[in-house]
Amino acid sequence: MKARLLVGVALSVAGAVALAAQQATPQTFDLLIQNGRVYDGTGNPWFPADIGVRDGRIVAVGRLAGAKAARVIDATGKYIAPGFIDIHSHADDGARVQGGFRDQNSQIRAAPNLVTQGITTVVVNQDGRSPWPISTQRALIEKNQIGPNTMLLVGHGAVRSQVMGRDTRRPATDEEIVKMRALVKQAMEEGAVGMSAGLEYDPGRWSTTAEVVELAKELPAFDGVFISHERSEGSDPLWYVPSQDGPGPPTLLDAVRETIEIGEKSGARVVASHIKAKGANYWGSSAAAIGLIERARARGIDVWADQYPYPTSGTDGSTVLIPDWATRSTGATQASGGRAEALRKTLMDPALSKTVRSDIAHEIARRGGANNVVVYEYTDKSLYGKTLAEISALWRVDPVEAAIQIQLEGLPNRAGGARMRGFSMDEGDMEAYAKQPWVATSTDGGIALLDGPPSTHARFYGSFPRKIRHYALTRGVITVESAIRSSTSLPALIMGLRDRGIIREGMVADLVVFDLAIIRDKATFFEPHQYSEGIEHVFVNGVAVVDQSKLTWALPGKVLVR
């Protein structure tokens, strides 16, 4: 017995010595971020920790005293978060190769405007648009190499066109739906992670809910997600012109109900894209939309949404207040004054003159009202930056007459006569959506270079820093940890990413180091091409794409599949 006790003691001592020796051996990493304040992505408050990365993965989180690494970053006073995940991106748009991840220009494929705001993964092929087949897109992206990671959707509009050709302005037949389902399944097998729809656009606009439900039934077997640009984002769709289209167009609430129905009947996880309440006459309707989604979630429907944090949309940037039918020019009017001359002829008819003014009033309201429609380019430079309301007061006419005068005296062949942007959303609705725990952050933007067009939306450069600065730090609508969660673990959950979106041992090293004191979006609508501030380091799969606030132009991104 005594001998056994001595042996046991000897083994215990030996084990303790071995453990001490192991602890004395310093840990080694490829990358060590020390002394940071960690937002882990779950919504928890920050905590102090070091992060060790090896072979592109997080292998240690905690106090890593004595650790060694090939690269050490001192993050004292700085914050560390998981890489931001953009659930609605146009970084590789549809059939277009130029300007996206399949472009031959490696600087475009590095997506500088995206990674400099902390984005490490983007979900592309939105609004029902995707190349066909998905396997070809995937192969080309993998061959070219890209900056951030990407996930590919298959477009509902793309498969609709594959089956129906150009004859898409009608409901699909049962036989055509069967063929479309087969294509959706094929795309999922080739690496797509879900299906997108553009139900406000051609050709998706002409589909029925039943058709979309049948196609979405292919998704659950692949843990796929359905992401929908819905049929309407306000009191009516973008295509609606009161004098030309019949009464009863779908509203935002109709569209939200349809998205919920698609999720309920197909069993798929569904997302209402860039949710909003558009148009001055529809502000406040966010409460009803939120109520619809909350009630659907309460009965078990897997429904989510995303939001970009700006009160102006992409189409707001090409605001035209004069209806196209009133300025459609023939060869003769093109030669003598284009759209302006065509509008003069329209106004000469008393009945048409009344109708066109009614349509203009409708469009002004849809774009946020006269106080929220801003001129950015016009023949008279003194009007740059002025609202339609200010111009109306200056000219002593009402806003409708001011819009007509802008067309008549402005750029003669330009629709509307000027470049205008509407700010069609209200901050009250924006804040209401931002507070919801099921609303993820997105950009709804693509890749941009600094020499890009002046009409580029600021969201291309600033969405994720703005969510933190504007809604958390400035307005105090949400907490910083909530803003981080909506940009990391929440989109990861929606997209079924199990190894990203959270800082935890074993997760992929998609990481952002930022300065909370100065983080902000710098892009404006007069000068959109400005990188965000305060993003100091961004790592994609453990490789730096932003280093000490400078682009590295590295291409470590991957196509992420199930």
C-alpha cells in the first residue's frame, strides 16, 4: 500500500513538473494582437484580451503573457471585433464582369472601399440577378482571387430568364416552374448559398407569390436563404406612375406579408432586403412592418431583414421628378431641344398639363418631399446643394412648378434637367429598424475606386462605420455592442456561417481593429469617394488587407460554400 502511495505521489509530481514545463514554453503564433478591448460579436460588452492567430484561425483568446508571434500588434486603447459581414452586396453584379470580382483589375477585386470599412465577407448576386451558371462565376472568382470573402446567391430573375427567355412579362406555367426549380437546385449544388429576388424589377416583377414559393422550396435542403428585394418599399413600387398604372399597387406592408408567406410556405429562411419606409407620405409605417415581422417570428417563421444606415436609396440618387411619358422626345423634338421641348408640348395640352403636375407631386412626395430633394448638378451652379423647397422659395413658385422649370431651363436632354438626389427615408423609421435584433447591417453597394463617378452612393464607403458612429455613438439609439452584433454574428447566423462572425477559439481569423474615438464614415453625397476613418487593421483569413489604416491590396478572400 505504501509503495502504491509513493508511486502515485511520484506520478503526480511528474505530471506537475511536465505541466509547469509546458506552461513555461511560450506560445507561438503567426499573429498576436495584444492589449485589445474585444467585442466578441455576440452583443456582449467588450472585455480585455489578447488574440493569437495561427494558420488563419483564432487559436487563443485571453491573457497571453509571454507569447511570441511573427507579427505583433499592440492594440492598447483600441477595439477588436469580428470582420464585418455584408449580407446585401453588389460586389459582383449579375452578368457584368467589369467592375466586380471577375474583373481583370486586381485593385478592383481587392474591393478597397469595402475592406477599409471593416468588411471581410460579402453576399453577392442580389436582387434576382446572377450569372449563369453559378459554377462558372465561382470558378472565375477562385481563379482571379479577391480581397474579402464572398458567398454567391442564385438570382430568381436569372433562372426565370433561362427558362422563359424574353417572354417574362407574365406568370410562369407549372411546367416552367418545374424547370426553374431544377435550375435553383443545380445552382445550390454548384455552391450557391441561397436565392435572391428582385420583385420590384423586371423580370421578377411579373412573377406570382406561388412561383417564388415553389422555387424557395429547394433551399431548406441546402440550409439556403431567400433574400428578397421586395415588390414595394413605400406606398407604391418604383415603376408606379399614377396616371399610367391602375389603382392598388403593392405597398411595403403587402411586400413584407409576401416575404413572410414565402418563408412560411417554403420552409426557407427569408430576409427582407434593405428594409425601409420610403416616401414622405409613408413615413411611420415601420411600426406596422416591424409588427408583421414580430408576429411572424413569434409563430416560428424564420424571417429577418437587413438595413443600410442612410436615409437615401440607390434610386434616390437618380431622382427624376418629371414622368417619362411627358418628356418622351421624337426625332424632331430631340433636334430642337430634347426633353425640355417635349415637356413644353405636353404642357400645351390642358388635360395633359394637369396630369403631369399630379404625377410630379406624387414623385416629390415619394422622394421625401420638397425639403428632401437636393440638386447636385445643374446649369446654374449656385443651386448646387439647395433643396427643391429652397429653389421654390427663391423662384417664388410651388415645388411642382420649380421641378418643371428645372427641366425647361436645365440640361435639355437630361431627364429632369438636373442631377438630383431624394432623401426619401425618415430617421424615425431608420432608428426603429436599427433597434430590432433581427435586422443586420448591409451596404447595398458595390466595389468603387477613388476616381469613380460623383453619383456614387456614400454607402459604398461608409455603411459599417456609420452604423457605429451615427446610431450608437452620436444618436445613442443602439449600443456599440449591438451595432457590432448586427454587423457580425447576426449576419453570420442568417447566412449559416458557423466559423465566422464571433471572436472565439477555433473561428476563422476575420478580424477588425478600430479606434472607437474616431471611427466614422467620411463619404458624402458631394464627395463620396473617401475611405472611412478609424479602421486600423483588417484581416481576412488571417491575412492583412488593411494594415495601419493603409490598403495592402492583398487577395486572401475565398468563395464560401456550405
